[in-house]
Amino acid sequence: MDHPPRAGGPPPSSRSAPARIAPQFLPAPGRPAPERPNGSTGTTGGIPRHEPAASGASGAERPHTTGPVDLDPTYSTLLQTQSDTARIALAVLLLAAPVAAAVTAYLLPTVRTIQLSRIEGLSVFGSAETIGPANYEEVAAEGAFADGLAALAGPIAVMVLVGAVLAPLAAWLIHRSGRRLRTTATVVWSLAAVTFAPAALTVAWLIARLVSGGDREASLYDWPGLISGVVLGLCVLTGLAAMRGSATGAPTATRGAANGKPTALLVTACLAALAVTAAGLQTFAYGTISGLPLETGTPVAQIFNGLYSGFSPGLSSAKSVLLMAILAVLGIGAALVFAAARIRIDVGPVDPAPARPLAVVLGAAALVVLLVAAGAYLLPWLVRAGEDTSEGADLWLAIRRTWGPPLITTAVALPVAAAGGYALGALRPLGNASRWLLLLFAPWLFTGSGPLGAANLEAVAGEGEYMVIGSFPPRAWVAIPLLFLFTALFWGLEDRRRAAILHGTEPRAARAAFLKAAWPMVALMGLALLLVNAQDLFWQQLTFQDMLSSGPMVSALENLEFERSGVALGFPVPLLIGYALAAAAAAVWYLPRVAVRAGRE
């Protein structure tokens, strides 16, 4: 006698046994069966097979058979060749890599940071005295940490406005403007998204301000403008993908546009607001180079100043713990939204949505206005990006020293995140509840190198040592944001693979389509992760690895040597060209096929 499989997992099957369908894949009561290509309707059951039609008999009069019947593609799942035990075992095995990496890169450093924050008198100038809350009391008494957070409130609000309001609105207009404008916008914002060079942007902007002799002084509000190209680029591209997900039907679900609700766009805007807020709280490059805010500094700059050469690591660790607590709340909130909204990413045909005349005008206007606003801040850097570096540091040596160590971290963190994403998104050890396992990683979803600086520095320098010089890769051995993204990607592609097999595609061809749709995203995320790691100014300065990158830029700025500013070292032209070509290629051939979906599957 057949027993139904556990809810959530794909039921096993064999050619000799009837198919077994989990309860959640049965059709809703009273819902009519979908029409098949021949005009008839099917019922929920096993894998479809071709059976000779009974002559002169209607569907209701066909004789009862014990074999499988047609599946309802809206409510059914595919039967896998693996048993539940093998599937879950493989998922656990793949999940072991990101769990181990997260423990090494995040959990243990967090515990060590908490320990360091409770050691009073910790510095290179004296031994630790007692263990207690004195460092936290000092943080509260001096008020610098709270002042730093307050100083960032306004700039963060501007960044949230740009990323979570203006970008989704622009995406909504552009999506309704026809394929030609959508393609143009995708190329433009893909190129803008790769302009992530915080130190070079900051130095070029400050030099331009000094040369122009303007009356307005530099402020923290300049930073949202400098980073607006990246924020707008990423958020507009995400918004366009969300609009495609709302306007086209998923392979195994009802059409998202049937109810006219842009659910995916609202969810991605919410996630963007949380991510931008977390990134804003960890502002470092602009603050440390400009020295703003003058009296306090940003929270991460305060952490850096205490750790640099070991002046007050105990106090810096206390500030790190407080900042990590805020980031953990944001990360857990984002994970709850992600799991509750059932975010998934699909890669399918290009959306053929027609152009609407009014939307074309408004979409083009939005594209031009936002591009001009972001371009005004990017222009000083673009002008100096090709400066001659022959009289200073060798460009290729700078590339090897600056981008080499981050390449090691990327080579580890990317496949680890991909393995975890495949385990959760494709194998789904807990069925539809597998997304909730991401809560294990959520506290560190938005945590950068700054809050974990004390523990990571001690790990490479030795216990009690807070000064080290050398080439040390960033210690983020798993990219937790990419773990979330790959979970959504593999979830959507697995749904498409199952639906393809259900409609007669050979399993080998369905697997090939899965890989063909997945690898460009994995490659793009690898490039993005390498860029982020290579631009980690906090870790570079903390380990004195900035001598061939931001060091010459800061020195030129301090000595007013504007002819040889070193800005070209911030994002070397050969690498910038490579990133631009990759972004443009993805914008033309891949990103128009990506759709973000949310809600019922």
C-alpha cells in the first residue's frame, strides 16, 4: 500500500508503482483542472503517460486504471529519482560547507569580539586588568559612538530614498516603456553598478572640490551622491527583474500579473531599504579620508582608530559589538522578509511587455534625470581614472598586490555560497520550509569587515598583537548575501526544471537548461564579490595593505599633489574595462531574462 510522502519533499516514484503526491501539491477544492494542449482537462496524479483513447467513450466513462494519471502543473511537483533520504543527505553534506565557513568567519570572531569588549585596559601599552562592562560604560559616557550614528542618519535616509523609492519607481516606469528603452536602461545601470571604488571616488571628489574653490564645504551628504551610481544601478536592475516576475507567469505557478499586484517589487524595495541602511551604518572610506564628521567620525572609523596600532582595542571591540547588534537586527529582518515572501529568481524568455506611450516619456525622463544626477558625482573620478601612473607605483604590481589576496577569498567564498544555495534552493531538505534555514546565517547577512576587525586582526597577527604588515586575504570565507541570492536562484530554476520534465523534456536536457541559466549569474556574482573584497579599505588599511592602492591617493590629497593623485590605482583601467564589458554583455544577453518572483508558488 502506498503511503504519502512527508509534506514538502518531492515524492519518490518508480515505473512500476503509482505516483505519490504530497498533500500540498493537490489541487484546491473546487478548482477546475487546467486545460491540456488537446483541449481536455487532467487530474492530479502521477507523471503523464500516453494512453490510447477509448473509442466512443468520454473522459468520465474511461475505465479505471491503477497506473499514474496526468499531473496538474499548477499544484504538483515532479517525481525525483533520488529517495528522500539521499536527497536530504546530499543537502546536509552541501550545507556543511557554508555552516563551517560561517562558524569560522563570523560566529567565532563574534564571540571573540564580545570577549575582547569586556577586557578593561586592553592595549599594546599595558596589560589587561579586569573583565567587566567598563568599556560599554565608557562608550556611553563619551557619546562619540551615538554621535557617529546620529551623523549618519541623514545620509542613510537619502540613500534609502534613492534605493528603495526612486529606483523602484524608475524601474516600474522603464518596464512599461517597451523593450528598446528597457534594454538601454539595463545597459546604463549595469555600467553604473560597477563604479564601486569608494576610495577613488572620495579622493577624486575632494580634489575636484578643492580645485574648483567652491564655497560649500564637503559633508557626509556627499557620500550618498558618490555611491548613488552603485545604489541606483543595483536597485533599478533588481526592480526591473521584479517587474518581469510580476508580469510573467512562473512555470509552476499562477501568473503574477493576474491580480495586478507588484508584490515582488515591493518586497525587493523593502530588502533594498534594509541593505542600504546596513551599508550606510558601515560607511568608512569617505569618513576616514575626509575626516568627517569632524569631532566624532563614523562608527566604523572610530573602531578603526582604536584598533590601528593597538591603541584601544577593548573600547573598539565594545563599539563593534554594539554595531553588530544593530546589523543583526537588520539581517534577521531581511531574512524574515525573504523567507515569508518566498523570494525566487527565474531565468526564462525575454519579457515581451509592450510599450505604453505615456510610460515611454516618463521612463525616458526618469532615466535621464537619475543618470545626470549620478553622473555629476561620478565625473571627477571618471576624468582621473586614466591618469598616468608610470612615475609612481607600477600598475600591474598594484593590481597583483591589491586584487590578488581578495581573489583567494572570492575563490573560497563563491563556491561555498553556491553549494549552500543549491542545497536549500534545489534539494530543499525541509521542503518549502527550507528557506527558513537561512535564519541561521541572518545575523551576519549585512556584517562587513569593520565590526569584526578586532578578532580578525588578532587572528592574523597573534593573540595580544594588533599590528601586522603583509598580504592577508579578507576573512569572509562565505558570502552570506550570495547564499541568499543563490537560494532564490536555484529555487526558481529547480521549479522550471521540474516543470520542463513534467511537460515532456528529457531529464538530461532539463538539467542542461538549469546549468545554462545558472552559470552566468554565478559568474556575475563572482565578479561582484571580487570587486567588493578588493575595495575593502578597512581591512587594507588595518593590515597596511593600502600602500599600492588608497595610500598614494590619500598622500596626494594631503600634500595637494593633484597632478599625480593616484586615483587610477583605485580601480585600474584594465580591470575597469573588463568589468564594463562583462556588465554590458550581461545587460544585453542575460539580465533581460532574469525575473524575481514573490508570493505563492
